[in-house]
Amino acid sequence: MTARNQIRNLINKACSAVVLITFLFGLAGLAHAGPREQAKRIHDRIAGVPPSSSVLDDMATDIASGNAISAAFTAMNDNAFYDVTLKNFAAPWTNEAMSKFVPLNDYTATVVGLVRDDEDFRKILFDDILYVGAPSLGLPSYSIRNNNHYESLDALGASLQDNLVRVNQSAYNGLPSSATAGVITSRASAQAFFSAGTNRAMFRFTLINHMCNDLEQVADVSLPPDRIRQDVSRSPGGDSRVFLNNCVGCHTGMDPMTQAFAYYDFEYDQNADPDGNLGRLVYNAIGESDPATGSRVKAKYHINASTFAQGYVTPDDRWDNYWRQGNNRRLGWDQSLPGYGNGAKSLGQEFAYSDAFAQCQVKKVFQNVCLRPPSNSADRAQVNTMVSSFRSQGYNLKQVFAQSAVHCMGD
């Protein structure tokens, strides 16, 4: 071994030792963290910025008196909780790349507003709800054809905590109130998941973002394939076993529920505007029909009909949840709901009222605040406690942020 390699090895070993010592000292510090250290940790995790001296004093006093939850709620008074933490928390849900580096939009703003207002977070998937910038800010008007309103709000740097206003979505995007479904029918969501394709993307990403399951995790080949559309080959590559053992697992559940979106599309010029930045959400209301289908069903539901002509032809927006049977009963569907309906609103409620929805929100918040997924028995017990509390506290997501921060504040 050359002298140079010997020196390099010695340096690497020394660096490793320093890292280990630093880590161990860090663990020791956490093990003996006092109220002020715990208060700072809570504030850092919730707001992402250090607290002022007075806020730190107030939080430390609450922690010392056994009221750490109150300290966590104090941290949520910081504008950065809304402008940074919540904005970055929701942004990945608004695009297929799941990137947080996207402009503020109506989907993200609505998430922030619902949390700020202590609303039932389940409404995110079915209510006639939208949050816009305050009129006093002089922003461009909300438009169904661009995102200028929210990009201007973001560029202005105005506090989201103080400058978001709740309105009825139907009054701004032209949908009938019965056709609104929270963020599912937001412009940002439509641009990302209703554009082109077959609207299955909206189903898949709602499942990922709000049920914490992707299609592979819910595949079930035991269910009837009678609602699988014509565009799915029954013998991919000439082998029907591929369909029976793979394709059918996702499509038997997905296609009957994706039918809820049959009247929706995102209209844009694919040549002049390939990203759909100037496009708009469109919906076939009662009395309207698509020239390609002769019904309210959008043409995208009948594309590639010759792939398997004997497949299901979508006649309307009636959806059925086949997952109430079979393996996916584990998602905990609400037995007070019928498990079927028409349109996006009722399907959004089916998702939002499930056990999986509640568990998903809690796990996402836990990971966001604690910077790790639940990884041991104590974490998993805490998640179960928070899920119960989330339900009992009216699905208030602030409570989940507070409890997560206290669990991870250090002893």
C-alpha cells in the first residue's frame, strides 16, 4: 500500500470516529433535553424556523408544567407553519412527479386553508370548497385557465395564515356544486391527473396521496372483471395469463371506481400548450353530451375500444367499490355508506371515510414532523393513538401535528 493510500485510510477512519462521537453525543443530548431544548425542537419541526425568545419561554413553561401539546400549538401560530411546512407538505400531492418544487396552486392552498381553519380534513376529497387569496391583496382573479392568482400570491410573500379566504368552489370553476369534490376537482389536480389519458391517473394518485397505497399494494385477482374497459387487452403479448394474473388485479377494483370521473376532462392544446398551463377543467352537466359517445361520458372513456371490443362500455358515472369484498376490506370502508354512487363527490367521500384515509394522514404527518416513518413499537403505538385522536377530534390535522411533535421532542 502506498503512503498516500495509508494516509487516506487514516483520514477516513478519523472522520468516521468523529461522526460516531458526534452522533453519540447528540443522542445523549436528546436523552437529557430540558424544556427549552424540547421547545426549540418542537418549533423547529413544526415551523421549520427557530422561535423568538418570548415564544421559546412560553413553550418551555408549558412543557415544564406538563402541557407540551399547548407548546406545539403555540409553534403553529408561526406563519412559517403555513407558508413553508404545510405548503411543502401538500405540494407533492398536486403533480405526478410528486415534487414539492411546484408553484402554489388551488390544491395546495385548499389544504393549507382547511388545516388553518381546524376543519374536518375529510372534506378535502368531497366538499364544495376552495381557498383563494384575500381580495385586499389586489391579486389577479382566480381563473379556470391559468394559475396566475396563486403564483402572484406566492410571489407577494403574503402570509397564507392571514390571507386565505374560503369560498365555494362551484362559484369559481363553473361546476355544479354536486360535481365538486374538494381537491379532486381543483384546477391543479385536473391539470395533473385528468389531462389526456383515461382518468385512471386521478384514481391512482388519490389512492397514493390520501390512502397511502399504490395499485400494486391493493391488487386483487379474486374479484370479477366485468367492469374492465375495452382499452385493456385480455391477452397482453398474446398471453391471457398475464391479464388474469396481473392486469386484472388492479383493473377489477380501479375501473369500476374510476367510472366516477366519466364526465370530467382537462381541455388544453397539446401542441401549443403541452403542459396544459392554459387548459381548464371541463365537465358534462345534465343535458350536455360528448359527440364521440353520444352521452355525458367523455370520449377518453371509449378510446382504444378495438383492443378488446367485448370489454365494458362506460354508460354513465355510476361507480361501485368492489374492494368492499376481498383483500381490500382491510382498508376499513365505512359501513354507513352504501359503497356505490354517482360522480366524484360520493367517491371522494367513500375514500375519506375509510380507516386507510385516517391512518394515511397520521403517518404522513408523523414522518413530516419526526423526519422518519414510524419505525419501532413506540412509534407504531403513538400512530395508533393519534389515529384515534384524529377521529375523536373531528379530523383536525393540527392535533396530529402537535402530537407528532411532542412524541419526537426528545426526553
